[in-house]
Amino acid sequence: MTETQIMFEKIHENQKRVRTFNIKRAKKQKKQAIIDNVVMFLASSTFLIGIMTFIAVIESMKF
């Protein structure tokens, strides 16, 4: 085998390895994005419920 063929095979193997790594990383990022969105939704909902409760308590007070 010539030196060019050896280098071509090494490059091809590296491309396969990088491609599989990128696919795994993309899956992890997608899962993390979903988890982040759910956490943000729950946090904002809790905050909104707290604010509404606070406003209701303030409105029901007699001054």
C-alpha cells in the first residue's frame, strides 16, 4: 500500500469516529434541552402561582 492509501484510510476511520461521536453528542444535547425547557416551565409556573397567591392575599386584607 502506498502512503497516500494509508493516509486515506486513517482519515476515513477518523471521519467515522467523529461522526458517531457527533451523533451521540447531538442526542445528549437534545435531551438536555428538553430537560432545561421542562425545568424552566416548572420554575416559571411556580413563580407565577406564588405571585398570584401573594396578590390574592394582599387583596383580601382589610386596611
